[in-house]
Amino acid sequence: MKQLVATLNRFLPASLAGAVLPAQPVRTAPSPSYVAYAHGVTALAAKLACADGIPVRAEFTAFDTLFAFDGLDAHVLRRLFLKHAQDDAASALQYARSLASLDLPLAQREELLRRLCLLAACDGLPNLAEIETLWNIASTLAVAEPQWRELIGAHVGLRAGAHPHEILGVAKRTSAEALRTRYIERIRQMHPDQLAGKQVAPAVQRLLEEVTRAVTAAYEILAKPR
């Protein structure tokens, strides 16, 4: 878990390594709007964490690291996170709409989405359910598709300048057999064919197609010398 926290912190600029909102002095009682925002973000993070099933320990740890709010008890937020993760009646969009109604600055909405992408990636490659949820959140918060693709792309093998090993998620000395196994696994996870008969946002479709091309190109580069 310490390694996970360290990895997440490397993604966070020093100026943003606390609450998503500008820090408030600890001596000052948090305003009602600040508390409402923190609770909305907590609920949204919980809904993302359970998009693909019951949240795991890594997601709880990532939440604690990514969504700390000055002046608010972390234990209270953790209990609120657990409560929303168990509430099947509400959806992520419900809380995304509430946050969108606050007219937050674009930079703050993008930073929130970036941390949600980190939360989705904390327990491995984001899956289709998480990617769809993140796109629904992004579109509700009026974050443009290119920015969303850049944020989620960093966690699905589309980071600019990524090495083929990084795109496939394999070590440099991976055997040919293990390399092919990993390639098939990635294709099964991200290939658009898995969406047959299912309605999905065009933005998600385009992302999966881009990931599939990148994974195939990376595999061809690494498999050739083997």
C-alpha cells in the first residue's frame, strides 16, 4: 500500500497535493459549500470505485490519498465513501450533475477528473465499465473529449511517448509466449468488438479503437525480434 500511495503522489503536483478545492486554514470552520463539495466528490469517487464491482482495498487507500479535504475528518469521509459504495439506488451521474451545477472553474473540473482517473487505475488497467463512467462524468462536467482522452489515456497505454513495453504492461525481458498472452489479454479487454450489441458513447468507441491500434503496434514491435 505504501508503494501505491507513493505512485499516486508522483502524479500530483506539489501545489495540488491536498484537497481538490483551494486549501482552507485549519483554524477556520469549513463553509457549508465546501463541505457539500467534499461530500459530492466523495460520493462520485465511491460510485466510480464500484462501477466494476465491490471496491477493493487499493481503492480505499487511493481515495484517502487523492481526496483529502482540509478541515474535514478523513475518517468521516471514508465512512461516507463506504456508504455510497454500498448504495445501489444512486448513480455516478446523479452526483456529477450536482457538482456540475456548482459552476466550478474548468481547471478544477479537469483536476477532479484527473484524480478520478487515478482512482480507476489504482487497482490495475481501467476496464470498460470504469472508462464509460469516467466519460459520463467528463461530459456531465463539460470536460472536452480531447482532455478526457489525454487523462484516461495515460492509464490505458496512450501516454505520449510511451514505450511499447509500457503500452503492453510487460517487462523488457518478457518471453515471446508471455508477450503474446499479454497481448491477447489487452485486446480482449479493450477491443471494440466487445461492444457488439451494446450502446456506447462514440467517445468511448474512439478511445477503444485507438488503444487497440496502439497495443497491436506495440506487440508487433516487441514480437518481431523474438
